Amino acid sequence: MHTRRPGPLSAVIVNPAKVADLATLRRTITGTLAAAGWPAPLWLETTVDDPGAGQATAAVRDGAEIVLVCGGDGTVMACVTALAGTGVAMAVLPAGTGNLLAANLGLTGDLATALKVVLQGGRRHIDVGTAGDRSFAVMAGMGFDAHMLDATNATAKKHIGWLAYIGGALRHLRGRQMRLEITLDDRPPFHRRARSVIVGNVGRLQGGMRLLHDARPDDGLLDIAILSPSTLWHWAALGWGLLLRRRSVPRMEILTAARIDIRASRTQPRQLDGDLIAPGRRLLITVRPDALLLCVPQPASAPDLARGIGTAAAGAEGLREPVHS
């Protein structure tokens, strides 16, 4: 007679401000894990003073093998920062309106599918980028992208999701170009005039649009997109090229490096994984190869992190009935 091995100890880190019904969320997660033979998870809520890093550190200290993160970009980034290098797996349970890592995993607001990804057992070590004392899993940027985030109305985000970012983008299409000095690894610095510089580990933006076609999450490199439109026509050509998934897009230059030093002639807005950080004239980013163990859809080795999400969604149908009955 074989005794079934109990599931791993898990922890749930949740931003209560992003969840409409916290009691139902907790019941759903606990019930789904229990049905799979997992012990009851640790339950940790973020606070205004600690958006997730302290809770993730406590979860590791208390023996969690998997940390399920339920919140927006700020919560996810805080947990990435704390969990990178620990060997403890991180799963994303999407909440809020702008979760970039969830978008790159193919996850929408369907909690059952996200939990199915966890239970499938797909695990993958991915690179993370670091800027100062923070780490990110998806993208960092300086210039237009951060302006767009800053100009996006929180109420609109709550009601229409990522589409609200379009309004923020339209407010800044006619902005000034930045004068930049960029140094990649140990190569000589070069100069550009640009509206935005985006440094990415994976390629998808909100809404599923792919910005960086060749970005791989585990190649030890980050991809750099230098966007230099100066007119509305330039923006239209750039956007059309992205929508058509062209390999070469007007007014966009793509480079790769493990260390990226961006210096602007004047203070610029900056963001990490869709979360605004303090404006500054410099953004210095380095890569930590294979630093984060991430729960991903099967097959876990696919170049695209979202590969297999359809299978997970179909399998999640079996989770919904016992949980919600």
C-alpha cells in the first residue's frame, strides 16, 4: 500500500486592496489546494508599508516551497525581489488591472486557470533584472512608458482594465524626445534621441501585444528597445508594425546586453514591471541569470512562457465545480 505524499507547503501573499471578496478568494484557493492533497497554505496580506517583500521573506523563513502571489504589478515585483535567488517557486494569481507577468504567462483574471498552472507542476528558472535594490521579471523603462503609467486614471483601470493605458498614452504622444547616453556591457557608450527606452526580459505588453520578439526569459541577457518617434505619423507606423508583428519596426531599435546603463540629460519618469519608481536621470540595470523559479504552464521549457495556457485553462474546468459547488 502506497501512502500519498502530501503536497508542498505553500504561502499566499495577497494585496487586499486588489481583491473584491477576500473571503471567497481564500476559500477558493484553500479548497483547490486541499482537493489536490496540499496542506493549508500560509496566508499573508500586504500592507501600505510593505507591498510584499517582507511577507515573501517570512514565507521562505517559515518553510514555504511555493509562494502564490495575488496582487498587481507592485506586489509581484516586491515578491520577485524577495524570492530571487532563494530557490522557492513563485506563482502568479492575477489580480488588479495591470499585471505584466501574468500577461506574459497567458493568465487573465481566471483564478482556476492560474491555480491549475500551479498544480500542473511546471517550474522554470528565469532571469531577473535588477535596478538598485529592486528586481523585475518583465520590463523596466524610462520615458514615455512611465509617463503613460503615471497619466493613467486608476478608476478607469479598475473599470476597463489595460485599455485605460491608451488614454494615458494619448496624453503624451507629443512629448519631447530624451537625449540619452547608453552603455551596454563593456562596449563604448553611444548617444540617441528617444521617447522611451524599455529593457525587457520577456516580450509581451498589456493586451498581449509583443514588443520584443526575440526576448527569452532564461538566456542571461536583457533586450533593449529604443523607441524614437517624433511625430504622430511615426507613432502610427511604430504601432502598426507592432500590431502586425513585424520583425523590423520603424523608429524602434533592438539591442541585447547583460548590463544596461541609461543616462538622460534631464530627469525622467521610470518604471519597473509596470510600477512607477522615483524619477531620475539614470537607469542602471543588470541581469541575474536563472534567479527566479517560476510556476509556468506546461511545457515548461517552451520559449514562450504562455505556451500551454490553453491546456491549463481546459484542465481548470475540473477545479471549478468542487470549489464553487
